[in-house]
Amino acid sequence: MPWLLPRLVALVLGTWAGMVLGAAAGEWIGKPTLGMVVGAGAAVVAMAVLDALRARRLIEWLRRSSYGAPPVEDGLWSELTYRAERQLRLRERALEQEQERLAQFLQAMDASPNGVLLLDADGQIDWGNAVAADHFGIDPVRDRGQRLTNLVRTPAFVDYLQQEGNPAQPVVVPSPLGRQTLSVLVRRYGDKGLTLVISQDVTQRERHDAMRRDFVANVSHEMRTPLTVLSGFIETLSVLPLTEVERRRVLKLMGQQTTRMQALLTDLLALAQLEGSPRPPADQWTAVEPLMKQVRADGEALSAGRHDLHFHLEEGGDIAGSASELLSAVGNLVGNAVRYTPDGGRIDVSWRIRPDGAGEIDVVDTGVGIEREHLPRLTERFYRVDSSRSRDTGGTGLGLSIVKHVIQRHGGEIEIDSQPGKGSRFRLVLPASRVRVRRETPVLLASDATR
């Protein structure tokens, strides 16, 4: 130890000096031996007092909450101060590293797409991320230390949280604010009864599950009716002797039901293909004019002269995407307009390019119209304002769903406006990135020019 030898030398020299001074003082009073002993003791006491002062300075420095420069010492106390300072600096560095790791961990938890709450043994909130605050409608700072069950009183959630151990399955509950559906999982950890609450927003999943259930139920219902009719007619043909007129009538009805099932299957396959295929390419261009000519031909064939159809193209242009999908979307809108517009009604189909470069296809009719409360759900599969009317006109309940899928696959949107007794307007809006402008004179399709 490099500090031990100087310490011993200082002790010996200090004691010797005290003895010399004590002997000199003892001779003055005639007792040199006593003076020598007293001098040596005084030297030892002085060194002890000096060590005590140094120890006091060191202790005071160690007791401070923030350590400044250490006291300047020498010898033994210099070594002790150096070692104490080094250990303190190491501890501070380790504490800073642990705090940094904790901050990074909490940042990662806060960035989680799931809600995370940490509860103490009494069920009080110790920490929570922003997602959990949104899920449960709490403030992780203001509500810290509050019992979670005092803030979230949903009975199913409270019962689930109070179960012993770790529940095997999460519980699905509505959020306290009523905006979401939450899947909540509880996990207890540690030996102090701490609890981890993980929440996940399953609103979309629950909605999709409900849509799938409704879809299966609707398909089953739609197929059951024509199959029942066909089964009954087949039994009738095989059992009852029918006249030629009755037989033809039965066969006609069977043909209608068969056509209805074929249309339903065709639309179901079209939807499946739209959902399972990649988005249409953005570099494959379809001219609008021939597309509208084909839509007009199909619409006139379906109308059979019972309606006044007008097609007008304000500007020439091309649309980037699938020609067959676009034809299906616009054709469905025109077909619906024909089906739900009384004989003698007017149907206007137009194409124009907006000043911002976006494209619009409008289908406007003077039909029966639709109540406002039905408009948000019109594009749902099998949703019908009037089921009997839809079946009478040959609709499958999937046409507008196909239109919505097609326009969304092309990056656009569908807008619907309708009033009962005044008709409807269906507008397809295509983004400017999928519209190519070709400036030409306004185009009236051939049959409009003769009107």
C-alpha cells in the first residue's frame, strides 16, 4: 500500500517531535521524563484530531445529494477519498444507465399499438401508455394511484380483473367511452401481486366477423328461396299431370329462379375476385368514350325503350385501371337506375374532368329515390331498402358493393345523394393520378345526337 509508509513515518516523526518538545518543557520544570510522555501524547492527540477533521470533511462530502469536487487530502485520507469518489461515480454511471434503459423500455411500451397498464398490489394505476389512456378514457398522470375499477366500471371488465390468477382467455368489452370494442388480457407477475393489463382495439375485427356472419346468413337466405322454388316445381312436374300451358308456366318460373341464382353466383365470384386480386395497374389506360358506349348499349338493352337515357362526355379522357372493372361499376349504376326508375323516366350519365384533374362519372335518375337513413348502408352486401322490390327487379343486393370495391381499388370514392320521389345521384370520383386528359370538343354519343 503506497500510502502506509508515509503514514507511519508521519506518525513516528510527529511522536518524536512531541517527545522532544515535551522533554524540553520538562527540563524547565525539573521533570524531563514527564514532559517527554506528555509531549508524545499531545502529538498523538493532535494527529487524531487532524484525522477526525479530515474524516468529518469526507463524511460531509459523502452526505451531499449532489457530489461536487472532493476535499483535497493527502496520505491515507487521499486514498480513501479517491476510492470513495470512484465508487460514487461508478454508482452514478450505473444508475444513469439503468434510468436510460427504463426510459427506453417505457418509450417502447408507449409506442406499442396495444394499451398497457401496470397496477400495484391494490389494483391502483402505477403506469400506463397513451393507447391504454385512450382505450379506458383515463389520464395516466392525473389518475396515477387511482384504483382502475373506480375509473372503469364495466361489470364484465371488473369481474374479469378480480379473478384469481391469470385468466386463460381475454375478455371482450366495450370501451368506457363507447367508441371501441376492446379485448383485455390480465397477467399477474412478481411476488408482490403486481398486475399487467393489456388492451387491444378489436373494433374492426368484430365488425368484420359480424359482416362475415351476416354474409354467410344472407347467402344462405338468398340461395334457399330459389332452391326451394326449384325443388317444389321439380316435385310438381314429377308428380302432377300438368297441361301444356301449366308446364310452360312452371318451366318459365324455374328459368327465372335459375337466372337469379346464376346472377347471384356471378356477383359473388366478382366480389371474391376483387378482394383477392392486386390493385389495377396505374399505367394501363382505358378510354372513356368506348367505355361509355358499351355502358349505353347495355343500359338500352335492359331498358328496352322504357326510359329516356342521355350520355354526355364533357371532355375526352382516359382512366388508368381495369376496363372490365370500370365497365362493371358504371354498368351496375346504370342498371340500378333502369330498375328503379319508372317507365318514361329520365336517366343521365355524364363524364367530366374537374379543375383539379380528378374525374367524375355521374349517374342521375328520376326514380323512386331512397330515404336518407338508408344511404350510409347502401354499399353493404345484400343491404336492400326494399327486399321484395329488389327481387322483383332481378337485383342480387351485391351491385353497389361491387361498385364500391371497384372504385376503392382505383383510389377513388363513391358519393350518393337521393331523395324519396325525386330520384338519386350516384357519383364516382377518380383521383387525378388515374385520369389522363385529352382536350377535345364535348362528345354527344350517337343516339343523343338524334334526340
